[in-house]
Amino acid sequence: MLVIHKYGGTSMGSIERIKSVAKRVAKWHAAGHKVIVVPSAMSGETNRLLGLAKEISADADPRELDQIASTGEQVSVGLLAIALQSLGVKSKSYTGWQTGIKTNNAFTKARIESIDGDKLLADVNNGIVPIVTGFQGVDSEGNITTLGRGGSDTQAVAVAAAVKADECLIYTDVDAIYTTDPRVEPDARPLKVISFEEMFELASLGSKVLQIRSVEFAGKYKVPVRVLSSFTEPDIAIAVEAKSGTLITFEEDEQMEQAVVSGIAFNRDEAKVTLRGVPDSPGIAYKIVEPIAAANVDIDMIVQNVGEKGTTDFSFTVHRNEFKKAMEVLEKQVKPALGAKEVVGDDKVCKVSIVGIGMRSHVGIAAKMFKALADENINIQMITTSEIKTSVLVDDKYMELAVRALHRAFELDKVGA
Ligand code: ASP
Ligand code: MG
């Protein structure tokens, strides 16, 4: 098999751990597999590096931030190459630009445009284990760019796509994708498989295990991705290890557990703003949302009430960090322009979502969700749905309770529920 191994910051967190990563890679290599490794910076390192820049300036040039942050991974790949060499494995480290990882020039959040897999393939065909820095590439002018925090996942999936790897193994500090975060619901259960669509929803609705763009990339290029633990004994049998964790699959086959709801995601980064008493006439939604977009604020959920006596209320949610900005735009621009009554907001809200492809073929899922919340006396402030998810906005203080109530209602603690 040709596989990518991606190791997160915690897995690379110390020299001891880097040696353990090397042992694992060496084991796969010795078993005859072709392995390309994409590690993150040692844990805490990216924060430390960006912190140094912050000590000089709060709004540093993003080009320089990328120049600085990219070095964390450069250290990682060099150390890992040495660790592999000391185990007698031929290995060579590369930065993103050395392997032809081309991105656009959106510093600190660049998107990969192309990867030249030839050099890496030539290496693996010569028995060499290439190690590529996570989270970075080069723009058309030769500037180093980074892919945004958590971007090593995306880099690994992109490399897997470029070399047409059989699987991209994301080794991390959790041993699987769970039905929900086990820190919130101790009865959360690891999933053996999850469909790509469900994983995409979970990642965009708040699950932090994989960077959302890595899932997007996996979908676009049909890369099978497996999330598994880097903390098992490195000498665990390959046959066992290769089937461990959670496989994100494109085939909705018998392998899938036939659950209606597969997982519950939550997101605390929400804030709600409401414009009260706006005239209920054509073009109003546009006139509210347009200035918000112009201020570069992303809108998530939207609710417009049924009009009464010619006016209506309009609410939407934004990222909590942009709450103040959104309130200001509404207060200073939109309210006077539309003659609205008042602007109110609440940044102590969170979004809880149920996700499952089974929702396509089952009715009554939303009703079951709302009943479970009602039974706990949790008020629902907003609702959005799509084909395979239903999300509700609730008071922040009920988040854990809501997640646990829903986990129980949909019997996610039971295998094959
Ligand atoms: N080191 C980078 C970060 O901490 C990229 C990554 O680990 O995925 O965001
Ligand atoms: Mg990560």
C-alpha cells in the first residue's frame, strides 16, 4: 500500500514521542508499505512562534507571520528524518516549497492549488521515506504561505490526493471519531466508519478532530481518510492498526452502521443578533445582510419572523468574535436606514446539531430532537435544517445538558442504534 501518515502536534510533542513516531513509520516501511509522512510542529510550537511576533506587533504583516509559523514544521520534519535514519530507514525531509506545494497568496489561510507528487513518488519507489512539512506551501511569487491553524490535516490529504495514496492515516491524540465529544458525554462511542458527508457536516458544525478543509479536500479527490491513535504501542500488529480508528468512507455500504443519527456536534463560537421592528417589505433581508457581508462578517443561521402589522423581526447568528462588529453595523447603518425599532444581541448562545445520513429516509427526527430538549426544559432559540442535519441554537449554559439529552434520545451509546 501507498499510505500517508499524518502526525499531530501532540504526537510530535517531545523527542521521545518523535522517536515513537519514527518506530511506527519504520514498522510500516519494514512491512513493505510505501509511506510518506506529514507531521505538525511540536505541540505548542506554532503558538510560541506566533506569540513572538505578537510581542512586536498586534497586527503584523501576514506574510511575515507565515514565514515565522512555517518553521515549526520545518524543525519537525528534520528531527523525524534523523530519528528514522537512526533506525536505519532511508528518509529525507522537505518543506512545502521544496516538494512543489503551490498555494494562492492568502497568507495565514492559503489554499492549495496544486502539488507535484513526482518527487515524492520517486523517493518512495527508491525505498526512501519522504517527510513533508505540514500546513504550508509557496505562492506563485515564491513567498512561503501557511494553510491556517490545523492545516497539516489538509496538507496530508492533499499529498495523498497528489500521489493517489491508498489511504491517508491521520494519527492523533484521540483514537477515533466519536458520536460526540467524550469530554461532554462520557458514554460517547467511537465510530468504525462514518460517511464523508456526515464527517463534513460534523467538522463544519464544531467537531474539532479534523480541519474542515481537509474533509473538503478528501471529498473532492475521494481520498479515504482514517483517524486513529498515535498513542498505541508502535509495535502493535499492522493488520490491527490498519483497521483501527474511524474510516471516513465514500461508500454507504453494509459496513456503515445503520444509525439514523451518527453524531452530535456543538459549537460555542456563536452569537445572536436581532433587528426588531423592521418594515416587512421586499428587499429587507438583502438590506440587512448586505452591509454585514460588506463588513466581512459571516452569517450562519437566519430567522425571519412572520410579519405583523407591516413589521417583522430579523435574527441571525455570527461568530462570537464578530459579535461587536455585527451589532455596530446594525445599530449604526441598518437601523437608521430601515427605520427599525431596536437592535438586541446575545453572545451567550451555542449551536447543537444532530447529523446523520439516515435522516434522509426517516421522518420524525426533528420532533424527537425537540422533545428531548423540551423534556430538559431547554428553550430553542433558532433552528436550521438540511438534508442530513438539524441544528438548534440554545442558551450557552445548557450546552452540555443538550448534548447529553440528545445522545441518549438517539441511543448513540448503543452499537448499531
Ligand atoms: N502547526 C499548525 C498549527 O498548530 C498546523 C497543524 O498542526 O495542523 O495550527
Ligand atoms: Mg489538528
